[in-house]
Amino acid sequence: MLLPEPEQNILDRRDEIVAALKSMLPKGCVIDDRTTMKAFDSDALSAYRNLPLVVVLPETARQVADVMKWCRDNKVKIVPRGAGTSLSGGALPLSDGVLLGLGKFNQITEIDYENRTVTAQPGVTNLAITTAVQDNGFYYAPDPSSQIACSIGGNIAENSGGVHCLKYGLTTNNVLGIEMVTMDGEIVRIGGKHLDAPGFDILGIMTGSEGLLGVVTEVTVRILRKPATQRAMLVGFDSAQQAGQAVSTVIGAGIIPAGMEMMDNPAINAAEDFVQAGYPREAAALLIVELDGPEVEVDYLLDRVAGLMKTSGASSMRVSQSEEERNQFWAGRKSAFPAVGRISPDYLCMDGTIPRKALPEMLTRMAAMSQKYGLRVANVFHAGDGNLHPLILFDANAEGELERAEEFGAEILRNCVALGGVLTGEHGVGVEKRDLMGEMFSEDDLKQQQRLKCAFDPDHLLNPGKVFPVLHRCAELGRLHVHHGQLPHPDIPRF
């Protein structure tokens, strides 16, 4: 994984840049000492670290606009950062770039029950939106496992999903409007509280754009009425292949659960040790299936799903009998990532997507890969929509293990594409998958994507070094020949 080589003229101008930023922001909003900046040197892909040139923490959209316009005029790069929970290195700083943190944008500015919307600043956590409206019987549907910490602005950047995205969609299906700042320092509003906006779908372009096109300073999302009834099932299987086939069987029967998650035996036992969720420890694989809606509908669907699970070879089955028990079922799944951290010094959390019917084949392939690379893997899937999160276990202090884990992860993602899937479901490309983009896109595809970036950021100042394996100057796009292979840039510093 490589970052662009720092520009020496920017490094030489550091004192000038810091002084200019301090002159336009309130006291305490600029961090320039190396010790304090270490708190910002990585995101959740923590195997890779890099100190920023300087950190700014603006408090208003106008301040963000002033910083961005100054950086544009002075050709200084900017890396936007939310809560830093990105697992793809999307918020990894640049040595010659300003890290623009949005942690001070932490207020919910409006709750509109009549229009069923919440408007919030980008630093508000995902879970805080649901917490703010749940006493009135509402909630925000996308619920990443990191929802207690991840910010709604970061959810926009990565198009985050969650355990309930099967039925209710990802961020892109639940965001209605944003306020954003362009690289020119212009504050723009896109969408609003209405169902759809006229003209080009700029909101769709911004959702999942990974900080390459603009900086979001306000978000309006739809909220939903809490379902009348919610019940969850724990279904154990003697093989992961059986569980994968059961997922396809349920969807093929025309049933769309609110959520359908899968965990294999290492993940099951790690989660059970962590939260005592009542998982069947002996199961090779576990499905958590949630059904919601009117009580009579939920009861009917529970019976249908139970029958399909038995036909698919389920070895155990348990249905939640209370709201507390349902929440406990989900607590294990949502704690799976930290739980696995207790059984391995380090892990890489991958993120690829495949057609649901390919789940059994993918699980078989991953078992073979685990043997090939000599590394354990714990699997946690958004199985209902084919979004895989294999956790590759390794020890960064053991020579060569990080490199083997990266090779293992790259092979998983290549297999996702080969099976008809894509490189990412919700974590984004960042630096982690950047050099694999050629597995999925042609040279012409990548050039076309860069032409879009050029329309927003012609000088490539916003989050450069992410997403695109080769970055072309906008003036030459369409005429340059793309040379494949490693870029002549140094490695990102590691632990």
C-alpha cells in the first residue's frame, strides 16, 4: 500500500501553512505538535500510519469553506476525517496534507416528525440519531456494527450499511439531503426533506465518494416508525456451506427478513465469550434472522422460515421471546469485531460482496485459502445481501504475517470479483483495495471515474492517493496511456 511521495515544497512551507490556518480558525482548532497529531495518524486500518502535516478542527461550515479555499489557492492537499472508524484507510493522513477533522460538528440541528427526518451535523454518531427519536417510536435504519462510534458524515463517505440493510437499504437509501463544501470553498445544498431532488443525482454521487469530491457539513436522513413486532431467530448448522445455502433458500422463497447475518464457529465462540449471547458453541455456522412487521405477519413468517431452515439442515433453532433476548442475540453479532480481537493480536477485516448463491462456494474457497496462507479466518457476514467480512487473524510482531494476511485478503477480493461480486460492500476502497481496482474496472472505466473527480477537484487536492491506482492530471485525461504496476512511491510507515 503506497501513498504519493510528499511534496518537499509543501513540507518546507509548513510553518507558513500552520500560521495561515491559525489566523482563520479559533484558538484550539489547529493542532501542529507531533505528539498530539499521533492521535490522527491512522483510521481503523491501523496497520498503516502516517503523520499529517497539520490537523484542523473547524467548528462551522464557513470555517471549512475558508480552509478549503485557502488550500485550493495555495495548492495544499486535504484529507477529510470523521470518527476515524474507516477500515479501508480512507482517512489515512498525508505528510504534506492538512487533516480536516469534523469531530466538532456534533449537534442534531432538527428533528421533524411530520416529515420523518432528522438533520444533523456530520460528527453526530449513527446511534445518536436513533437515540434522539426512539422515545417517539422512530429509529434510523442503517446500523453499522460501529454505530456507537461511527459518524453520520463518515456513513455518507463510505455508504455504510449494517445488519438491517437487507430490508431497509444502505445509507444511500436513507439520506435525503446534504450540505457540502466544494474544493473552491463554496457551500452547496443538495436535496432536502423531499423524496427526490430534480436534476443530476449529485446526492448519489456524493454518497460513497470517500472524501474525494467534497466535504459534508450537514446531513438530512429519513427516520422510520419502529415496527410493531420484531423477533429474531438463532439457527445453527453443522457446516458453513449449509448455512450459506439456507440464506439463498429463504430469499428464493420471496421472504426478505429485516436482517440475516452469518457467523462461523470461531466468530460464534469469540462473541459468546465476550457477551454471553446464548449462541450454540458447537455450531459450525450460525444464522441470525430477524423478521419484523405486524405480529400476525411475523408469526407467519417465523413458521415459514423455520420450515425452510429445517429443510436446509439446521441443527438447532431458537426464537427470541422478549425484546431483551432479541437485543442480546444482536449484541453478540455487533460485538464480533472487538470479540475477535481477544483471540488474536491483530486482524484484517475484509469487505467484499458476492451473489448470495455463491456463498457456499466462497466459504469453501476461503477454507482452502486459510490453509494456503497458514492463517486463521473468522467469518462474519451480512449474508442476506452477500456482503462478506472475513477477519484474517495474524500477529504483526511475527515476521511476514502482515504481508501474508494482505495477500490472503487480496485473494479473497479477487475471488469475490471472479464469482460475480464487487470489491467492497460498505467499507470503501481507500488505500486497502486501491491497487485491486484493475480487477474490477478497465482502464477506460477508471479514467471515466477520474473525469468525474476532475469536475469537482481539478487539482487533485482532496484525499489524493485513495481509490485510484494511477492518478492522472485532469488536463491529460483521455490522452494518457495507463501503465500498470507499482507506483514509484515509498511504503506507508507501519508499526
